[in-house]
Amino acid sequence: MKDWTFCPRCGDRTRLDGDGADTHVRCPACGFTKYDNPLPTTVGLVLDGDRILLLRRAHEPRKGGWDTVGGFLSGAETPKRTSSAKGWRRSAANSGPSASPGRIRRSTAKRA
């Protein structure tokens, strides 16, 4: 992590932020953040015809930005189970009592 002296996005000097396991490289000029986190992750795409479900990030890094469904694998979860569970928890699709992962009802939310 300490060898990330310059930002790959804008070329400005970076600095180390955070403590302990949360230490990361951050560029004060453009906001680029690099976490040294070699954990396995999963990413999924939720499609509806020619549309794709994008989620608004609620937390850093990139809070407020758009993202796909995904997250870190934990314990003995399979990639398929993790994608399903993460997408389920992070979307508005679970708005009804009969909805469950694997059987998601069409949302009644208004489109932007």
C-alpha cells in the first residue's frame, strides 16, 4: 500500500488514510481510493428486458454513486447465494410480504 505514491487517475500525490485493517490510499485531489482488500467478491446483473438494475451506494467508498448488485463472500456462501442475498437486501424488491430471494416480484416503485 505504501508504494502507491501517485494517483493512477490524476497523477497527484496520494496519502494513507484510516487505521489498522482499514488503512487505505486516498488522493486528496480527485478522491480516488484504493483499499488493499484481497477478499473474494461477487457481482451480478439484474436484467429486465433491455433494462439493468443499478443501486445507489449508501456507504463509502463512492457513497451516492451507482453500482451493480454484489458484495464480499462471507463464510461458506457460494457466489450465486451471495449475489442473490446481497441484491435482495440492497434493493427495494423485497417490498412485499410474499417476496423472497429467488422469487422477486416486480417493484411498484415509480421509475425515474
